[in-house]
Amino acid sequence: MASEITYEELAVLIKTRAGVAVTVDELADPGCMFLDLGVDSLGVLGVLADVENRYGVSIDSSDLLGRPVAEFLQTVNSSVKAGA
Amino acid sequence: MNARCAVITGVGVVAPNGIGADDYWKALREGRSALGPIDREGCEHLPLKVAGLVRGFDAEQYVEPRYLVQTDRFTHFAMAAAELATADADLADHPDDPYAVAVVTAAGSGGGEFGQRELQHLWAEGPHHVGPYQSIAWFYAASTGQISIRGGFKGPCGVVASDEAGGLDALAHAARAVARGTDAVLAGAAEAPVAPYSMVCQLGYPGLSTTEDPERAYRPFGSDAAGFVPAEGGAMFVVEDEHTARLRGARPRARIAGHGATFTGAARWSESRAGLAHAVRGALAEARCAPDEVDVVFADALGVPEADRAEALALADVLGEHVERVPVTAPKAGLGRAHCGAPALDVAAAVLALEHGLVPPTPHTADCPHGLDLVTGYPRAAELRTALVLSRGLMGSNSALLLRRP
């Protein structure tokens, strides 16, 4: 199993869990926020739960909500790597 | 200062016999029935066989996917109906004054399909596999909340949980909000109770018809009435202050002239006679309407003989001799009962009937041994100025709403 989530995979997760279609370019923009994309905090939690279930890791969400997408992905990926 | 007067300026319908007011009215006028076998997965083995299902509904045609992911089918219906109603009224989303527009819906069944799916995740895979949107999607308030969020409507929003009759009470609530100063209210109800879990919840209703023949399953007021069948769908309306509506160039389609509501207890149909009569008197009094000014009645028409008799007697109690002359109809005989959505659909039918001067017929029912002039077979042309819409809930609420042509 890949030990890193790519922007492509994140885009698919956001579409499935939060119903929002986003491009990789939008996500990769360093200032991109979930709320700007139309993804609310419950949507972010859904994405996070999906990652946790898939990789069998536990990620503390309290610091992640309200962070830019790039930071979110960085933190998630370090948890995934540490857990893998 | 002139009293503010609530008018309906937009009608949005999602019904088993048509999506959009035009298709709905065409089907009603023709007395076309939409009742059919329940062919949904997981429902085949249940003793309830017939319902009015909304087919060919593409939610994405009306609502963005991000709202659809978060919500149950009942909210998809409500949001689509709200979208159709605001388009009809030409009412813009994200108004300059967000507090001038509110949302009020009624719901009785909630998000059964969504809830069942997530609970299945719970027991099959564990709590971590329940999606976060379960927290809002099953809830009765979901439709009000999502319509409000999507449109940016921050006026005095509300949810009416008063049984099926709540579909009428929501409109009365909207009219009161308008009287108190809100410019516009999106109001109505929609339900989606035809999924395995929701259906099992209904199996205990003594009035439920388990007849397998869609032609015979729901014949309200008929001598062969055998109960009712459920339906999905509903209607949403734009309710506005008449003066404000005219100023912005909107067309008032009907006035909400009066409302009354009572409670007489679950399944005590003979007692609903007095309760329903009292509700009608309240609606007439508020509208300053004499009983013989009522030009058409859209009946609750439960299809349970004792309840049908009580409704006919309630009408006779209030209308006196006029009851022999006033046309009574129950278009829902061709749709089924969409719980809170049912009276909302009746209000849509009443608005359209007032506009067209035509009483749509009651499908399926052939005779009426209750002394009412029940319109069956064909629509009836009539000069219609005032329509009375009645609704009763299985848990005992009774409500009456009086509409007038503007």
C-alpha cells in the first residue's frame, strides 16, 4: 500500500466524502482552505475518517480543522508514514 | 399602517405524479394515478405492497452535490422543491438582507434511508465507519437547515413537528412570520418514507392498506375504503408579504387567509370530528369567511371508514347545508400520503385549482356514502375563490388552512 496520500487521491476523497469536485491545482495552492472549497468541518472529518480507516492510523483532528489543505495533507501523511 | 398579508408567490412540487407544478397539475387534472408496487431493494418482503414513489428524480438537476452528500432523500426533495418555488417566485438566493427571508419546514419521517445506511456501517464495521453527516442528515430539521444554508436565508427559521398536519401548520407559521415583519418565507414539507427502515416503522399503523392491487389499495371515502398507502415527495412555497411582493413585481398566486389546529389523540378518529371542525372554524374566523363562501374542500381523506365518516361529519358540522353543495376532492388518492408532504401537496393543488377554476378529481374512489359531493372521474369546472385544505395526522393532530384567490 502506498504510504503517502497524493493530491489526486485527496481530490477523490473530497469528492466522495464531501461531494465537492476540486482540481489538484486548487488543492496544491499553498493558501487553499477547505472552507474556500466549500468543504465544511464535517466534510473534513469524513475525509479524515476515511484515511484513518484505510491506513489503520489514528490522527488527532483537533489541530487539523481550519488548517490550509497543504498543511493538512502534510500532517496526515506523516501520521500515515509513522503508522505504516 | 396596513396589516401585512401573507401570499403564496412561488410553488415547487416534487410528487409521485410529476415534478414541477405544471406536470403535477396536468396529472391531477387528468386524475392520473401514480400508485404502484414498491419495487425498492430491501422492501420486497414487507407486507406493505403499494405506495406513491417519485420516479425519475435527478437531485443533481436542482441541488449541488455537496448538499446531496450531506442529506437524505427527504431533504433532496425539499431542496429541489424549494429551488422550484424560488424560481417560480423569482426570489433570489443570498438576499441583500439575509434576515428578511426565512425557512420553515415540517417533517415526520426524517432521514430514514440515510440513517439506515450509516447504522448498517455501525454494526457491520464499527463506529469509526459512520459518516459525520449522519449527525444532521436523519434529523427532522435537516431540510430547513440546508435550505437556509444554501440560500443564505437567515430570517426566523423553524421546524414544525406536529404530525402530518404539520405540512399545513408550517404554512401558518410562515404566514405569522410574515405578519410579524419577515418579507419572505420558504415553507412546506417533503418526506421520503419508502425505504426498508422507514417502512418497518409504519407497519404498526392500523390504517395502513396492505392491499396488493394499486387500483384498490387507497380509496378514501369509498364504500370499499381499505386504509391508506404512503407516498414520498412534497411541496415548498414562497410565502411573502403581499405588499412587498407586489413592489418587487412578484405575482401573488393565493392568499393564506386563515388557519386552525387542534389535537384529539392518536387514532381516535371519531373524536377527530370535533377537533377538525374546531380547526375549520378557527380558519374561517381568522379569514372572516362565512361557511358558504368555501368553494372547494381538499380533504384529509384517510381512507379508513371511521376517519372518513368523522371528516364528513366535521364538514357538515361547520358548513351546514352548504356541505351538500361544496365540491370535495382528494387528489392524494392517486398519490398516496406523503405524511407531512401530503397536505403541502394539497396546498399546491388548491393554489392551482383556484387559478384554473377547476377541481381535480379523486382517483380510484368510485362512490361516496358519506353525504359529500366528492369529485370523481373527471375534473369539475367551478368559480373558485376560496379553498379549504384539511389534514389530520395519525398521531392526532388536525389542521385546516384557508386559501383565497388574491
